[in-house]
Amino acid sequence: MTATTTRSPAAPTVPVTLAPQSETVARHRRRAVPVGLVLAWAVIATVLLWAVLPGILAPFDAYTSVGAGLQAPGGEHLFGTDANGRDLFSRVVHGASESLSGALVAVAVGLTAGTVLGVVAGTVGGIVEEVLMRVVDVLLAIPGLLLALTVVVLLGPGTVNAALAVGVGAVAGFARLVRAEVVQVRATEYVEAAYGSGGRILSVLWRHVLRNSLRPVVALAAMQLGTAILALSTLGFLGYGVTPPDPEWGMIIAQGRDLLAAAWWVTTLPGLVIVAVVLSANRVSRSLGSER
């Protein structure tokens, strides 16, 4: 007698699907904004408010003595006072307008001139492109600060002249980037289709080439804003910026360099403000450049 075995039917397999809540959490994580980027925008916004509304946000007048000289930072004077008894935080707030306005002028000069050179080189090509790019290579071979010092010595000291000098040093970077973007976008199918449908060169450049090349240029402009602030502060530190007693970040640091051992806050705290602004501008620039 043989024994018979019976097999139970296999249990049906149930497909595993993500719960709606898991998909929502994953989507939320992808859209989460980095904390560092939020802090960077907060620093930029704060400094912009200082530049626009210095009389409201500064607790004291930037030119008037409000107490004893070289008071340490405290509740009444957030950054302490300088050797003349002026509130250092108020002078930093008022100096934001000088530093930011000069940096914006410098970026505008570099962006405008560099974009024109890059567009002409990338569009015309040939010998024109070779000549323009060799000029750009020569400008890139010169250190930016040395080039800015040379220009500001020729033009003379002052905020506007220092901004123009820093802007001249930024032209080469913008020109090379714009030329590379224009050459890349010109080779795309939609640009060729625009030319094939009878589009004029200026119209195609404005509607298709420049608009599709804008994001990396904006990212570079954000980075150059921080670089320009640092360069202008350096020129101000060397005495080529504003004339005393007008406040400017580099000049404020220069006035306290001989007091570093006795009053560290006169140079350290304004210097930390410059570092925070430059790092914030670089962080914003990276975020703009990565969203491509």
C-alpha cells in the first residue's frame, strides 16, 4: 500500500507597493531646502536691508562719538566702539551701502562688457573670436587684485573708480563663460530650426541663445558679487576706497589694524561680516549653478 501526499496550493503573492505616506515623505525630502542655503539668503537679505535702510537699522550715528573709545562689545554697543568712540556696529551698517553699491557696479561692468565680448566671439567666430579670446586670456593671466590696483592707480581713489577697477578684472571671466555657452547653445536643434524658419540673427540671439545661456551667467554674477565685495574691501584697506570719515568695511578694518592687540573687535567683527557675506554669496552661486 503506497502512501499518497497532498500539496496545499501556494499562497498568492501580493505585490508590495509604497504607501502614499512614504511617497509623500520621499517627495518632501527631495524638495527640502538646505539649511545652509537658507542662512546664506538670510545673510544677503540682512546686508541688503543695511544698505537700503542704514538710518533706521543702525542704533547710532556713524559719524558721531557716542561714548568712550575702544569699549568692548556689549549690550549697548553690539560691536563695541572704535578709537574715536563711534559705535562700530552702526559704522558697519552704514558701510554696507558703500560696499554693496560698489560691488553691484563692479559686477554690472564685468557682466555687461564680458557678455558683449562673449556673444560677439561665440557668434562671429573666425579671426574675430581668436583675437577676442586671446585678449581674454591675457586678462585672465593677470591676478585680479593686481589688475584692479593698476586701474585704480590710473583712475584715482574713490568708490566709483575702485568699483570700475574691480569690474575690469571681472570682464574676462564673464566673457569666457558667455562665449562657451553661446557656442554650445548655437549647436542645438531649436536654434538651427529658428534660423531655418527665417529668423534674423539678432532675434535668434535674444530669444533663444541668450535666454538659454542665462542661468550659469547669473550664478557667476552671484559669485562675483562676493568676490567684488572682498576686492573692494581690500582696496579700501589699502586706502584706495572712500575717504575718511565715510564708513567702508575695508577702511574700518584698516583703522583698527594697529589696535588689534588692545581692541580685537575693531578689526575682527567687521572682518567676520565680510567673510559671512562672501561665503553666503558663494553658497547662493552654487545653488543657482546646480539647478540646470
